[in-house]
Amino acid sequence: MIKKIVKDKLLLSQKSSKASKEDLNIVEDLLDTIKANKDKCVGMAANMIGYNKQIIVIENDGEYLVMINPLITKATGKYETNEGCLCHETLTPALRYHKITVEYLDLNFKKKTRTFKDYLAQIIQHEIDHCNGILV
């Protein structure tokens, strides 16, 4: 189901709790909502649609990557940038890394470890910030 984007800074600044298999229904809402906003959105965290769970979805070349309980375990190549977000209308400065390694669970709750670079890494860092209650 397509959900309304949360813009309440108090709600968005709360750290999300770990997701469990019982939270998999959230993924469908995330996918529906990111697809409905595909012209202005390449990543989405569950708290952006009202679920305080550590689930993110990233769009990459028309494919969607779901990460449950994502954790950055390694980051290199620090840089500064400005980012936008559906939750607010202004660009915000952010500190990012060119290359990150992320541990997460897939839709089958199998543990995965992957390395991402450049723009995709930036998107993932932004969405993980959402999970941690960091507004960018």
C-alpha cells in the first residue's frame, strides 16, 4: 500500500528498532511507496512511512534492494556533500564515504555482507541515518 511520507521531525529523529520476520509486511508498503515516488526518490527507510523499524529500500537501475537491520561495518574515502530528502524540502550538508561495507538481512533473513561505492553508497548511508534517527 502506498503510504504518506512522514515529515514530523520528532518522529523521524527517533532511532528505529530492529526488524523481525513479523515486520516483513512493511517491505511491501516501502516498495509501493518508493515506486510511487520514483521520479524524486531513490531510497526509503521504514520510518519515512510511519514504521519505526530498521528496514530500507534502495533503487538501483530499476531494481530494488531491501536491507533489513543494515549496519555499516567499514567506511573509507570521507567527503562532504549536500542531500535532499522527501521528508523536507531543503538540501542539507552531509558527511559521507565513497566506499562502505554493509551487513544486513535479506528478505529471507539470510545474513549478507556487500560493499558499495559512490552514489549507491551515499544513498545507503542516507537511509541508514534515517534508521538511526539522524535527519539529513
